[in-house]
Amino acid sequence: MARQVNPLWQKIGSELRKRRRAASLSQDRVAAEVRVSSSLVSYWEKGTRTPQLDHCKELDVLFKTSGVFQRLWTRDNNSHGMYPEGIQGGIDLERTARELREFHGTLVPGLAQTPRYARAIFQAMRPWVDSTTLDGMVELRMKRQEILKSPDRPLLSIVLDETVIRRVLGDASIAKEQLEHLLRLADDGIIRLQVMPQDLLLPPGLSGPFRVFVFSDRPVAVSVEHMLDDLILDDADQIRECVMMFGVIQAEALSTKASYDLVRKVQGELG
């Protein structure tokens, strides 16, 4: 009996075929590198069988990708459609990253949000959803922050445009609470916080928010944010450009102490 094609497995298979051909490797060569049979590699590419997680890790090493196959495996085997594909990919990356570098010019990033601040964001971005849906979205957002409670949590460097800390989202009490949370995270050494002053005439980062993921065992990855989803970059030149841009942004930003003092000052102005 012919094996049935699984649409989820087919995603991994298509990616494998694309990467293998781009690297001018035969199925036999791939099979030898990941220590499986050539026929199994053929099944993977057809989508009638799927690699195990360990195989996906070896494929990422073989093709020098930033966790592409691991993300596909995690999403296809463990995801329940809670997030769009790109956002889910970023969540998978942040779970294993040793360092996260994040710039945002509009909002406090998700890993540093309070529940009330997150709810206000979701209300603003999706005014048509009901209260129960909002509760579920906030719960998922808070669950993501559990990685910051781990002893081996990633080093999290956040740079915010000054407009972010001055924006009153929802009401003054929400904004004040959010700024206090940022200060507490900085005090506890969970984040390194910097603010880019709004009086810069040529502020870097105008292209939008993005995140840089640094790993101990695979190449750097980057995600960039747009209206409906995030885009995970794997192109080496694009990644290098984003890493350079983050360095420029940090250089233009206030020091961590001056940033802390500014956040405290703005918080005090909220009454």
C-alpha cells in the first residue's frame, strides 16, 4: 500500500529538498550525515514520513540554518494554532536562545509586558474580539514570560524609543505600572534596558521593531515584526545587517543608568 502524504510532514520535506538541492547534496549524502537510510530521506522529502527532533537538529547543523528544521518540527508536532506561523517561530527561538536583543519603537515588547498593558495592546489592535478571547490572549502572553524565571534564562537586551515609555496606553495607571515593571526587571538583572532619546534628528531603527536571537550551538537568527505576523530571516546578509543595526541603535541610545533614570522620571510624571 502506498504511503499517504501528511501535509504537515510535507512542509519539512519541501524544506529539506530545497536545502539539499541548493547545497548540491544527494539523498545518500544527507542520509550518511544524519545516520539514516537513503530511503528514509526520500520518504521525508515526499512527506510520507517525518524526521524526529534529533534528526531535525542534525539537519540544521548540516545545512547551517538557524533552527529552520527544529522550528518546523516543533510547530507541526506541538503547536495548536495559537499563533501565526512567524510569531510561533519566534517563540520557539526565544525558548532556546542564550541571548535576545530587541528593539521596539512603538510598544514595550511582549516578554516585558504586564497583564494590563498586554490587554490594552490587544484591545487596541483587535477591537472586535470579546472579553473571553482577550483573557486567553493575555494568558498566552504571560505564559511566554516563564522563560525569564529559569536559572538559565537568556540575556535580554531591550532598546525602546523614548516615545514608548511616554505613551499612555489604556490609562495612566496602566502606563505607570508598566514602567514600574520595567524598572523592576532591570533591578533584578533580568533585562538590560536602554532608551533611544526622541530628540535624535536621524534616529536609527525607523524601519521597525526586530529581534536578534543568539545561540550557543547554531547561527544567529532574526525576526522582524509586521502588522499580522513576524518574519523569521535566514538570509545571512539580512541577518548581518540587522545585527549591525542593533549595534548602531545601542550606540545612539542612552546608557542603562541614564535610561533607568529617565524611565523613573517619566513614571513620576504620571502622578
